Amino acid sequence: MKISIGNDHAGTDYKLAIVKHLEAKGYTVNNYGTDSDDSVDYADFVHPVADDVETNKADYGILICGSANGVAMTANKHQKVRAGLCWNKEITELTRSHNNANVLCIPARFTAIQQVIEMVDTFLSTEFEGGRHQKRIDKIPLSC
């Protein structure tokens, strides 16, 4: 499975821990994030991740910034991307099982690294339930 990951300066430590965790589990990781704590613009790292998910170059995306709002808003501008902002394991499970999210957005300033590792594992292992949830997703336009 291929995962694309991106982050701004607030998420560098989280990204490094996630990449190490994913690679140890045998995932291929496309790293578009910064490896520095120097201030950068999150959108520069969101678009390559969203492009990978949109064009099936990656199965899923993971985006990290301080609040995760900016990365989620930016990623959701891409067709075929359903980016969910998650701050705990339970929300992460629901964003996959009910919303079929294909990008996990993590707020680094409001989560702990171990918590985030659990969220990533939950995101990647939770199946979409379909059924009544698919009907709702079908009502999300690809463009307006």
C-alpha cells in the first residue's frame, strides 16, 4: 500500500514518527512534507498529496499542520479527495467507516504522537461501511 504524506513546520516531528512507523510495517511512503521547523506554507505540501490520492498514485494521504484546518480545507478542494480532520481514534474510525475519507488530517498542536500513531493505524485498517453512507457520499458534488 502506498501512502502520501505532507506537513508544515508544526507537523515535522509527527511526520517523521509516522513515516518511520509506516515503513516498519511495510508501507511505501511518498514524503512531500518539510523536514524542518522553519515556517512554510502548508498548501505547498498539501497539493502533491491530494494529487497522488486523486490520480491513484497513493491509496491514502496523511496531512499534518497545527490545527489541521488549513490542510483539510486545501485538500478538499481536489476532486475525489475526502479529507477528514481527526483528533482521536474514534473520530478517525468514523471518518473512514461513514465518510470513506481517503486523506487523514491531523492537528499536531492538539494531539500526542502516540495518539497519532494509533489514529494512523485505525485509519488504514478501517473499512468503509457503504450502504446508507454511500448514498450520502454520492450527494457530494465533484465540482460546483
